[in-house]
Amino acid sequence: MSFTVLIPARLKSTRLPDKPLADLHGAPMVVRVAQRAAGSAASRVVVAGDDRRIVDACRAHGVDALLTRTDHVSGSDRLAEACEQLQLDGDAIVVNVQGDEPLIATSMIDACAALLQQRSDCVMATVAHAIDDAAEYANPNVVKVVLDAAGRALYFSRAPIPHWRDRDADAAWPPPAPQPLRHVGLYAYRAAFLRRFPTLPPAPLETLEALEQLRVLWQGERIAVHVSSERPGPGVDTPADLQRVRALWSDAA
């Protein structure tokens, strides 16, 4: 299996300014993400930044990086440009690892890439894990996914899906099969589709739910889903998240 990890990094963040450059035990966070991803089976790990400071910081730590435009509306658009700059073959597999996930499990990266390689019926692959907490199931900030019989995504939603219609007020949780699944924002693409994705118009469901992956399903394409037994490590969106990850990083060291 051969694949490339691309890490989109955008300097502007409303909740945590200069987030990719936030210090994580002596190195910028985006560098730590790249170092983590380098422990996967990827043949190459590249950071796609929107600011020269990101690129310079990565290269200073021996991390491959390239500069992309500042006007991209999403990480997928940024990675599409990165595919062009790297001149990746259309059949090449690209894994999108978020630049604020320094604790991402390398096994998830490998599993996501391997699944897409096996599934010629799908243009993308992603990851999910079982929800074991009722509050998480009800939380609109936790994205849920339901699957078809072939392990492909039927729908992604912020709503609690699948809905347990006949649940008794005293019924134990979790519901009977299928157990609800939390979507993990890790994606594998074939490079040809990743380059095509930004040309597709936003879907009404995508706009309503604020979930970019719904554009793929709206267009009739398929997304394979790897159901992991592991929970993803926490990401970093706020200063409090950063402190939490710093503490976990120290514990893991």
C-alpha cells in the first residue's frame, strides 16, 4: 500500500489565533501532527499551509511543506491545490489528516487508506467509532454516521441518528443494533476525485447541516467507512483544548 498524507494548515483561527504554530512541547502543533503521521505507513507526509510562517516552521523541523493560496474556503480545496502542486497521479490515495489532531492514531490513518484501496466502488473513505455515551449521542457538535449493508455511508448528521423510535423512558443505553457511530474527521481520497471535489456545487444538505462530506453523497458518490475500536485523541480548537493536549502529550512521552 502506498499513500500520501496531506495536512491542511490555516493560520487564522477565531478561537485560537495562529493555531498551527502553537507550541506543543518544543515544536509547533502542525509539526507534531506531521511527526505523528510519519509513524503511519504513508510514503510521504506533506503540510499544505496558507502562510509562509507555517511552511518555514515545518521545514525548520525537517517536515515537508508547501505554500497554498489564502482564499480556499475549506481544507479539501487546499488539498486539491496541493495535489496539483505535487502532480499526484489520479489513482494515488491521499489521506487528509487535520492539522489540529496531534494525537491522531496512526492505525486509523493506515486503516482509512487501506479501506479505500480495497473499495473501487468508493471515491473516499473515512472512519467512525461506536458511541457509548447518551450525551455524546445527543450533542449536535458530535457528527453521527449511518451505514449501509456494504459499510458505506448512508448519511452524516448532527442529529442523533439512527433514531430509536420505540425507546422506553427506562430503557438501557445504548440502543440495540445498529449502535450509533461517531464520525471521525479523517478522510482518504483518490487524488482525481479530490481535485474534482472543489468544482462540485455545495449541496443543500451540506449547507443545512454544515457538513462538507454530504456534498459527496448528494452527487451520488460513495464513501467507505472503517469502524474503529479506538477512540480518536482530542483535537485542538480552543486554548483549553491546547492545555489538555499538552498534558496528554506529556503523559504519553
